[in-house]
Amino acid sequence: MPILVMSVMSAVVLERKDDFPVKRAVAVNALMVALLFFALTRVRWSKGTEPVVFRGRVFPVLVGISLVGLLWMLAVLRSRRKYYIGMLSGISAACIVTTSLGIYLYRQDTASGEDYMHRYTLGSLLKNLDEQYRYNITDNILILSGDAIGVWSFNSTKSPSISEFDKTFGYESTNFSLNVNSIPGLSKLVAAKYRIVKDIDGTDEVVDMIDVDGKRYYIVADTVCPIGFAYDSYILREDLVQIETQNRGMAVLDNLVVSVEEEYRISSIARKNNPSDYASDAEYIAEIVAKNLENSVENFHRDNGGFECGTDYDTDKAVYFSVPYDAGWEAFIDGRRTEIIKSNGMMAIVVPEGKHQIIFRYKTPGFREGIWISAVSTMIFLAHLLYRRRGRCAELYNDIKAWNRCQKDC
């Protein structure tokens, strides 16, 4: 948005170039671009690492395009007669060059068009086999083109809660999420049940088959935790980070993670576990998953507004959902609102014993206020246009009267 605002401001200045010191501003702009170039090419993430510039060869080209554009602008400013033609042709040329460069870089960074369309078609054919589970997919193309819900993605609007979850396992990124397969037990926790494979063996449970361009893919199911289930024990987040990073997946699979501030809410219904030497033992992982499956919620269903499910436990339980926390979430038990516990970036609630209906609904924070602001702003804008229109009509009316008097006098 700031870049769009600056673009509009630049357009206004160029249209009213006689009212602003444009030549001086061009010189200052060129100096700032040059300083930015020299600064960024020397700044490094840390001592002995690569520069912060992601594409070392492309960045100088983009800087060169900026400087050429500024020089072109200076040349056009000297030619008053052909100012608009020169400016329009320069902007058009810049658009063509930068768009072509972007397409070229995109094609270099991705696979061939045929491979891209092959994966896109495969993704579009993936089905939502069970709303309680997700696909173990790490490819955006497969996730975004069909009904498959994945556990990893590249997203420039990554949720802060996902970042909090990732940091627990030593991973930090502003746009990538942690690959849950890199930490033992973590894929089991986030309900990554379905895998896409080309070959199967006798131990694979095949639940679906897909043919794309003459190639057959099998959808196999693993034994994992559902999205919603109840814990019998908990661990403090400050204790969790004391465990070796590779073994933290085991700990969160076995315990609900809570902060010290939230501990009082579940201390009476779940036992507290202290840090221990969890080992990456496949047999122990299977035991924990089996226990969590026994404590699964019932009739889990998702829709565009959230999700809902049923519970039927013998005692009060802390029910966990591997769904990222956000301030817009509201939780209801039998229609009555209940507080949400932020569990290591995910969500949990305390559910009483017996049969209950759980509903989670999401409302974008500030959305209603934004509608009111937009509506009032629109009314003010329309009133302003009406006021200006009346003013212009009055001026036109006065001009006509003056013209008529002039004609009469003549």
C-alpha cells in the first residue's frame, strides 16, 4: 500500500512538474538508489555469511533500470514540447522490461511448464477424504489447486501463531512454515495422514488412486492424531524448550503445551509432566498416537466460518485442536462461549464431562469497524462531489448571466 501511495504521488508531481523541483528530486532519488545499492551489497546476515540481497545478480540489474529511468526523466524534462510523449514512452518501456524480467526469473526458478501443469492437475484431483485429517504435502501447487489441506506452505501472510509454533522447534521464517517431517512425531500431531506416492508396498494402506497424464499416483494413509483430541497431561512451554530440539515433537505429541499464565486453567484436570529425555522411538510414537486417537473428538466438520465437533468424555478434559490461534476465533460449548487456551500457537479448550457440542467460529478482527469506516468515508466523498458540483453549476450560471448581459449591452 505505501508503494501504491508513492506511485500516485509521483504521478501527480509529474503532471504538475512546474510546481515542484522535479530535477532536484531526481538527483536526490538517484543518490538514494546508489547509496541503497552499496549498503545492501555489503550488509550480511551475520559474520561470514552471504549478503542480505537474495539475488546477487538480479539486484544490480534492477538498480540499473532505476538509474536509467531517472536519467531518461531528466532528458525528457529538458524537452518541454515532447514531455508527455517522452514520459509515456519511458514508462511503457520500463513496464515491458520489468515484466519480461519477472517472467524470465519466474521461469528460471520453477520447473518446466509441463511439470507445473502436471502437478497442478494432480492437485486439482485430490479429494478431502476426511475432514479430521490433512495431507502430508509440502508443495503449494498441490495444496492450492484442489480440496487437499496440507501441513506446509510458502505464504507471504504467514500467521504469527504458526511462527510461534515453528520457533519452538528452532525454525524461523517470515514466509515459509516448518516442514513437520523434519521433527520426529510432529507430522503425527498435526494430522498429516495422507501421502502421495508412486509406488506402494504390502504395508501401505491405499485409500485412493489418481491417474494424471498416464502416470498413476496412490494416496496412502498413515496412523496419526486427528485434528481434535484430548490430552491427559500437560507441560509448560518454558520446560519444553529445555528438551533437545529433535525430541520436542515427542513431548508435544504426549503433552498439551501451556504457558505459566494458563497453567491454572488445566492443572486440576490434567497431570503436569516435567522435562524428560524423550527419544525418537517409533514404537513409543505409535503408542502415544493410539492414546490420542482414543481421546478423539466426534463428528468433526469444517466450513468457511470455522469448525465444529462433539465430545463425550468420562471426566473434564483439555481438548486440543491443531488449528493456529488467532484473536478472531470464538469457541462455544453447547452454545455458551468459553475461553480459548493458546497452546504453543495452536488452540485448546476445557470441556466438561459428558456429551457436548463444540463450535469454533472465526470473525476477522476489525472487519465490522472497517465496513463502517468505509461506508462513512464513501458518504463524505459523495457529499464532497455534490458540493463541488453545485459550486461549478453556480459558477457556470453566473458566467451565462454575465455573457447574456454582455450580449445585451453590445
